[in-house]
Amino acid sequence: MSDQSAPDDIPEFASEVRRFLDAHAGRPRESTAFVWGEGDDRLAYFSADPPEVEQSKVRQAREWQRTRFEHGFGWITGPPEYGGRGLTPVHDMAYDAVEAEYDVPDTGTLSVVGLGMIGPTILAHAQQHIKDRWLPAMYRGDAIACQLFSEPGAGSDLAGLSTRAVRDGDEWVVNGQKVWTSVAHHSQIGLVLTRTDPDAPKHRGITAFLVPMDTPGVEVRPLRQMSGGADFNEVFLTDVRIPDDHRLGEVNGGWTVALTTLMNERATVGSEGAGPAATAQSPERLAALLHATGTAQDGALRGRLAELLADTLATEHLNVRALRRMRSGVTPGPEMSVSKLMYAQNLTRAAHFAADVLGPRAIADNGHWGTYGWTELLLATPALRILGGTEEIMKNILAERVLGLPKEPGIDNRSPFRELRRSGGEGDAV
Ligand SMILES: Cc1cc2nc3c(=O)[nH]c(=O)nc-3n(C[C@H](O)[C@H](O)[C@H](O)COP(=O)(O)OP(=O)(O)OC[C@H]3O[C@@H](n4cnc5c(N)ncnc54)[C@H](O)[C@@H]3O)c2cc1C
């Protein structure tokens, strides 16, 4: 399958989706039109819910994913042998469009990292028994997956990671620390990158494994962010024994595995069309904000708003194309960095635009609808420019791999890992 026009059966498929949603989902939303002063005005990127509320939302997300899966909508483009439907990305997008009209639980905890990034990586690189065991479980909502890549000394310079795996018969013994691991506290499995040959150049001594999170020696500690919630974790790995048959790809071939995850990460983050981005960048909401604050005639603000909305629309079109390719099994390329970059920039611009319009009302709760509600999103914007690869790294990738500009000097791809300077990495961006 490749990028393609709509198959003939889409109207029929959309009717089937509607019948399923009528029978199993919350009633269709009466109107998706934005009306100033109506509904919840809170805009947030990360969760700031108390733990019991968060747990209950995750439970609902799992149940909804299971219902989708049992009715053939859990993995629309997936191979039938793992419970997928084997349909095209156009079917997948048609499903999303119809489902958006209904009240259904947010399944982001399962989909952003697990189904969006780790699922495609398992499909591409895992051994058969791992695919059989975990792919249906993930797409049925039974298993949530996390990405155990970043470390305190390896983020942008991911290939500089130091978590060590040493072979012991049919097992590997893993020791090290990961950080910023989103959803690890909800996860049953993690994809972990380890150093298996310190004498090889850094990209060539890495091996990837799938680790069940209940393996002895795996310890998850939450990190609290300034917007209130704790969506990320530190994960400590102490003498964790992983069977060799849980390895993905070749021994010391983990960089190839990591690239599959990272390309899907950029595409997934960049193409998160719904949720906070759609709400915060909604033309109706932003225009209503100008009217409600008496600034609708301010030429400078109007100009900024027009520019933002034009960029948002252009990004949406780019993402639709990217999503089609990704969902049809084409590994996203370096051009995905544009989506990630634009997603973070547009959402940040929308939050900053609102903050400039609102002034002190954005940071002091005066009880007025649509004002203080922007705060949580505003506090999340610095993270948007970091997660999934920082803004500087995205620009480096674009410069080198899309525009063909010269490579960043000073990156050592030849010396053994153990001889490299280990102070804060060399900036060898992934
Ligand atoms: C919300 C959030 C969720 C995350 N979830 C996960 C997760 O689930 N799993 C996971 O493994 N990781 C996760 N991360 C980690 C994320 O991938 C890293 O934070 C990111 O790659 C940056 O690495 P770092 O924090 O070590 O910063 P550093 O790499 O230390 O960068 C510090 C600064 O230096 C700049 N810099 C670094 N190298 C260069 C260069 N070569 N050229 C120019 N500038 C450079 C960076 O752009 C940045 O501004 C998450 C991060 C966030 C914020």
C-alpha cells in the first residue's frame, strides 16, 4: 500500500463505523461548534488530575480500545494475523473522522507512545513470539507500552546512552537509568535501548529489547511537572534479566530499531490533530477571545492570528499526507521533522497569543470563563519544544537530511564509545 486516493468502499465503511458507534459509544455530540462561555474552558496538554481520576480515565481508555478491537476497529490498518483489519490508512482516517462526532474516552495514554511508536517498531523488528504475544494485547488495550530511551546523559545525543546490557547465557543483565519516560507508571512493557558493545562506535554498540515492566529490578519513580501532574518518570534498571528472545533486531543493531521508533514519534507527535492542538488553535475560540476581551479591532493581533491560522492549516494538510503514509506502513522519513517542529511551534504560538491578549488574566484566576483556563497549556509549552526531539535537533535534521546542508562538525562516529568524552554528550542528534 502507498499514498493513495479514497477506496470505493469508504461510504459503506463509514456507515459501518456509525452503526458501531451508535451501539457502543456515548451519544453523538449535538454540536462541535465553539460557543464562548459554554462548557469546560480548561486547556491542558498534560494531565493534572489526582491519581484516582487519572487511573479511572486510563481504565476507560483501555475499555474503549477493547470495544474498538472486538468490533474490528482497534487496528484498522494492522495485519489480520495480529487482530488488525488489514484496511487502508484512508479507512483509518475515515474512522477517526466519524468517531470525532461522538463522546468517547481519550485513548492517548495507549496510543501516543504504545500504539503510535512502539507497536510499529515491534511489528518491524521483533521476533515472532513477541509479535504474537504483545501486538494483539496492545491493540486490544490490555498492554500499554513505554519508550525507555532517554537517560540523564543521553537525550539529543541518544546514541551516547550508557545503560549497560551484558550477556549471560540466554539472558542479558541490564543496569542503568532512564528518564522522562512517559506513561511508564501505566505500562506493562517498555522498549529499552542498551549499550552492548562499548568498544564499538556509539551507534554500533546498541541493542534494543522489549522488557515487561514487572520484571524484578525495574523501578518506576514519577516526576512531577510544573503544570501539576506527573506524566513522566525516572526508570531505574538494576540487574534486570531479559531473555535474548526479547531482543529486537540484531545484537548491536539497536540503532536501526531506534530509528523506526523515532521516525514514528515525530510523525505521531506532529500529527496529533485532535486534543489540545485542535482546541487551542480553533479559529472560533481565538477569534472569540479577541471579541470577549475587546481587542478584535487591534490590527497587530489580527495579523498574528491570521498568520497562525494559515500556518495551522498548512501543517494540517502536511500531516494528513504524512499520516496516510505512516498508517500504510511506510516508515516516516526525515521530512517528519517538519510536522513535529510546526506542531510545537503552532501550539506554543496559540498559547502565547492567548496570554498576550489576556495579560494578567492568564495567570490569576478571576473566575471569568476562557481566561485562566489557558494556564495549564501555557505552562506545558516549553516541554512541547523538547519532547520527541528538541527544536534545535529538528532543525539540524532538516538542514542535513532534507536540505542537504553540510553535517554538523565534530561528531565522532568512529571512535569506540568508551573513548568518547562523556560530559553532556557531543550533540550527535538522532
Ligand atoms: C514531555 C516530554 C516527554 C518525554 N517522553 C519521553 C519518553 O517517553 N521516553 C524517552 O525516552 N524520552 C522522553 N522524553 C525525553 C526527550 O526525548 C528529551 O528530553 C529530548 O530528546 C532532549 O534531551 P535532553 O532533555 O537530554 O536535552 P539535551 O539533549 O541535553 O539538550 C539541552 C539543550 O541543548 C540543545 N542541543 C543539544 N544538542 C544540540 C545540537 N547538536 N545542536 C544544537 N542544539 C543542541 C537542545 O536543543 C536543548 O536546547 C520526553 C521529554 C519531554 C519534555
